[in-house]
Amino acid sequence: MALFVQKYGGSSVADAECMRRVARRIYDTQKAGNQVVVVVSAMGDTTDELISLAKQVNPEPNEREMDSLLSTGEMASSAVLTMALHALGAKAISMTGHQAGIYVDGTHLKAKIKTIRPKRIQRHLAQGNVVVVAGFQGMNASEDVATLGRGGSDTTAVALAAALKADRCQILKDVDGVFTANPRVEPSAVKLDEITYDEMLELAGAGAEVLQSRAVEFAKNYGVVLEVLSSFEVKPGTVVREEVDEMEHIIIRGIAADKNQAKATLLSVPDTPGVAARIFKTLAAALINVDMIVQNVSAEGRTDLSFTVAEDDVGKTRRVLEPLAEKVKAAGFRFDSDIAKISLVGVGMKSHSGVAYQMFDVLAANKVNIDMISTSEIKISVAIRMADADKAVRSLHQAFKLGRKAAPKSKAPAKKKKASSPKK
Amino acid sequence: MALFVQKYGGSSVADAECMRRVARRIYDTQKAGNQVVVVVSAMGDTTDELISLAKQVNPEPNEREMDSLLSTGEMASSAVLTMALHALGAKAISMTGHQAGIYVDGTHLKAKIKTIRPKRIQRHLAQGNVVVVAGFQGMNASEDVATLGRGGSDTTAVALAAALKADRCQILKDVDGVFTANPRVEPSAVKLDEITYDEMLELAGAGAEVLQSRAVEFAKNYGVVLEVLSSFEVKPGTVVREEVDEMEHIIIRGIAADKNQAKATLLSVPDTPGVAARIFKTLAAALINVDMIVQNVSAEGRTDLSFTVAEDDVGKTRRVLEPLAEKVKAAGFRFDSDIAKISLVGVGMKSHSGVAYQMFDVLAANKVNIDMISTSEIKISVAIRMADADKAVRSLHQAFKLGRKAAPKSKAPAKKKKASSPKK
């Protein structure tokens, strides 16, 4: 008997009909001879509606109260899904994060799971119940509810899978899995059967929205086998797991595009030791995540220093840079939001050279100008003009042959229609 | 420094604007030098919406899950109200029933409060906080949430007032207090300044909807001084408290009309010992509350037996009576929903005679036929035709001089305009 942890997001349980469909899926999994723990998000737009309500009474709501408020969405959702399971004849019980034994640290709105005491879950599983846990929440040392922040329900699912030593943690979504590129941009993009934790982390960090980095990190640390799959159709998704030897044969696993980046440039900074350190220390202290960094060639002892931040952080970055530019005697600063970051990710890069060269070559051939470059062991990212983003994804996808092969059984000659280079 | 427990119902906190108004009221109470514990219901129609959602996925939702679902309404409401208090600059903290130390028995959907451990409330009060408690809920021995049933938030407020030894428990509503009769039926009806627990209980049982009997009983048992007052205007309401000597000078405190009653009649029942006992034992076992009972004069060893039940219970009563009528050899049974129960309530009745006679006389003079009669020490109820209900209330209100007196300070001669007998 296998133990599955299944996580369903808000759009999968948006209304009564969705609830009934998800319940059927869960019950089928149980009837196939498995134990099932379900983690569920708040229904549809509930969380956004609660946030909007809170802001109506207080533009800066207290974080503890915000957590108390938001956590009710997942509690309600877990109870309703449990009722839907009962309607099918399934044995099932709902649990809040606290009842499920999920204990978190003291930070509100972005709490971290400290420990899970899954005794109550295990007792009810042993009695043949599907256990439906409210995602995104836990209890802190003050006996207050705290939420886990963005992607929190994914993290709940992975953490429960680790604590329960589940055979698999399934994240059910409105997509079929992880793709070689965004299928809305590149129609020949292929669903991956498997991907390593590190590749998934790089893709998530590079703008692929399919899984939150935090849940993947957690899965990696605890060796939880993750599967991203469709909540609408029963078919295999993408398995995220430890690297095995054969995986290195694939050099590029996928391409991600992140259009929510902005480039900040400090102009004419004195090119003396310690200045860059001072700048990035100040940004880090303000909790601004800096991604790519480029320092131009120095001229007359001065240099331009550019870096990218999330577009959401532009306001905060501006407030930090204003006094900072003066202190480090820069000539000023400016922002450029018209950029996109394109990343190639693949664990095979570790043992294959030439990927960077090939990438730049493809972009050049397509007249895409590269603004900034950064690399990791298994990723290459470039910042380019926003308008070139889709073209870059499509041409790289084709050049690295990531697309759908023509069906070998087809009698007609392979036409590579969908993978053809876009003319735009 | 006085300690107030204030309870606000769902319509008082229906939206953000209501929340802000209620927060202002609470903050004013605190700034006047009081400690304040607030008990709040779910916002507006939230509870009904959650029930409807539950029924969509399961026509007979499990009671534990229903409690988990419904309790989120009050949790959300308490957090939002706390945020609104913060926005005014008040120190405030929200608590779930569990956090407030409210422990209940094992019954779901109609749990009873077993004990309250108010340490956490007291600690936060001592720190200058308004404590906003989610009404209607507590934690049972299995660490599950259970709700208190209809009027549950009123009960939460009274129980907290008892546990905290509060100076007063204020129930803030969309009415100004308890009236001598329903002001929508009898415009000259007067708001009472005070009323005894027993009178309030009889009025509540007789159809006055201003307070739930359960909360009044609780207040009586623990000597909690209750006040029913307007949530919209700051002005004294009606104080519900122990009887004091002078209260007996007022013979009739108020008139209540209950239009949600139905009369059941078992026809031609054998008039032998034990038959009535058998009938009412069976009804009690089916949890059907019987109110008035009338047995007609026996003829030829047989009699008609009539009793009233809540209109909501007619279906259930019918199912019980069908086999029962056969067993006790009755000729059959019938229902009459076209009745209303009119009650006169007043603690002074204990020491004054003639009220019943006067009541029947007034009704006769107004051509209102009396169908059934029942009395308690401080109440007389009659069942009459539904169409006569408003006329009966108005004529009794006038005859017992319960109405507004002409203002004594007015220079014009008293006109008794509003107290004039309605012509209808």
C-alpha cells in the first residue's frame, strides 16, 4: 500500500463542481489501494478577496491578524472537500494545520515549518480515512496561526510527505507538468517526464511558475519525490527527483523567461575596493533580492554598475538607492523595466561545454541584443529587451532541439511545422 | 475601571464600513476608561452562504466538518474587526474560541460550553488590549472546533462575561432594546429600561426575537447583568437582571406574538389513563418541543387532544403522529398552521390577580376568538387566528396601558395620538 500526498490549488477547488471532481480523483486514488493525504488551498480567489477586505478596514493590516484571517480560507476549503468526499461514500476527515501537527516559527505571513507531529494524521489514515489538511498554515509557539507565504500549500504538501515518509508528493495543477518552455509562447514545447531538483530550482528561480522554489528546496533536502501533474486528466506528469547518471545526457532541460525583472544602474561609481560590497550589503539589508550583476569596464577610475531586481521591488530599491548613490559618490541612478531574463537550464551543462557560446550565437542570428549575462553550474541567463523575449524563447527552443519530434509512426514526411522559426 | 463584554451580531459587521463603525464604538468604550472584550458573529450572510456551499457538495454534511466550516466565519470576522481597531490606533488582538479558552462538550452544531479558561484574555486585557473573540465556537475534548448553535454568539458573550466577572454584558443589535410589543405592529410600543431574567425568558420563548433564551438562562444562572442596546446609536438600552422588589409594581412587562406556531390535533383519542403520557413521551423522544396543550371535554370516553409545535417541526411531527395515532387508537390527526400565539408577560402577575380575565375580556371586545390558553406564573398565552394577531397585540397593548405617555413637558395638551386604538 503506497502513501500519496496530493496537493490541490485554489483553481482546482474554486467551486462546488470543482470540489466534487477533485473528490472523485482523490477517492479513485484511495480505491486503487493507496493511503491519501490531501493538502488543499483556499477556494478560487478567496485569499485575494480576504486581502482586499482587510485593506478596506486597514491599509496596513497587522501580520498576526492577517494570518488569522487568511488561514480561514484553507480551513473552509478542507472542510468542504471532506464533505464532498463523504458524499461519494469515502471515509475522510479535515484538519487545520494545527490539528495536522504542523508547527512553525514565529514569523507571520512567511512562517517556516519547524516540525511536524503527524500522529493524528497517522491515526486517521490507519482507520481508512482520507485526511484533508488545510494548506499554507501552522501553529507557532504562541499558539497563533501563521501562514507560510507564497506557495505555502506546496510547502505544506512536501513537508507532510517528508514527515509521513510518503511514496510520492503530487502537486495537481491546471497544467500537465513541467515543459521545456512555456507552451503558450512555444507551441512545440514538450512536457518533461522527469527533471532534477536542481534544474527545477533553477527554472523556478528563472521565472517558470509551475512550482515554488521553496517547496522544491524542501523536497530536495528531504528526498521527497515530487510529481507535477494535471488535476483535470489522469495521466503521468513530470517527476522531480534526485539526479541519476543518465540525466546528464540531456544538456538543456528547459527554457524559462522572466518578464518581471527590472534593471537598476548606478552611474559613474568610483571604482575603488569596497564600493560594490557596500552597495549590495545595503540592498540585502533592505531584503531586496538582486539577481544579475554587471560592472562595466572602468574608465578614469569610474564605472557603471548594473543589477536586476524583481519589478515589485523597484519602489523599495529606489528608496534605498537615493541616499546610497550619494554616499558612494555615484553620479546618479536609473531604472529600466523594459527587460526580460531568458534562462537555459540543464544539469548536463556541468559536463558539456559550448552551451553559452551556442546560446549567444542563436540570439545574435535572431538579432536579439544581450544586455547582461549570468551563469550558474547548470544555468545560463541573459537579460534582453522585453520585446525580444518570445522570439528568444522560440529560437532557442528550436536550436537546442527541445521541441516535439514529428511522430515516428506517421506516414507523411516529418514537417516540423510547429517548431519552425517564427518570422516575427 | 469597568469591564464590558460587547457582542456584535452579523448585521452590525456586514461589511468594511460597518466594521469601521463598530470599531469606533468599541474604541470609544475603551477610551472612556473601560476594559472591553468583544464577541463577534460572522459577517452578514456568511454563515448562510457557507451552509449553502456545504449543501451543494453534500446534502447531509457531516456535523464535525460543518462546524469546522462554519466556525471560520467568526474567525475571519474577529480578525477583520481587530484590524479596524488597529486602524483607529487602538491596541487590540483577535482570538478564536480556542485561543479565548472556551471549551465545549462533544456535541457538534449545538455544543454546550463546559468551561472557560480566560487567562490569555486576561493577560491581553491587562496589557491594554481590546480582545476580540470569535463567537459561536469552542474547542472540544478531541481538539475539534464545535459551534454552539442558534444564538451561539450571545451565549459566548454571556459565558465570557460570567468567567471574567464582567460588570456588564452588552448585546448590541439593530434595535434599541426590548419593547413592550413589536414596534412594527404597535407604534406606541415603549422601550423597556429594565426587565427580569424570567420575563425576558418568557418573552423570548413567546416569540420575541431580541435575545435567545439560552443566553438569558446562562445570564440568569451566573448573575450576569445583560443589556440589549442599539449598535447604531449610543443610548441606554434594556437591562436584563435579577428581579428587585419595585419591579413587581409593573404587572405586564410586554406582549409577544409568535406567528411560527402550528396546532396539531389528535382526533377522538380514547380518554384512558396513560394515553396522553404516551403521546407526549413519543414527541419528546423525537425532540419535538410541544408548547400549549389542550384536551377537550371528554364525550363517550373519547376526546380531542390539541397541542402546538413550532412550524418548522410540522413535518417531523406528522411523521411521528402517523404511527402513533394508530397505536393509541385515535381516529386520526390534523394540522392547523393558521394560528398565532399571543403572550402577556410580567413578573407582577405573581402578586396581581385578574390579568387573565382582563386579557380575555379585551380580546372578546375586539372579536378575537381564543382557541387555546396556557399560563405560567408570569405569563398568559393564547392561541388565536393568525389574521387577528396584530389586532390582538394592539388592543392588549392599549388596554394594559403599556404605550408611550404623552410627553409631560409639552405645553400642548396630551393627545395620545400614537396610543389610539387602531381602527383596523
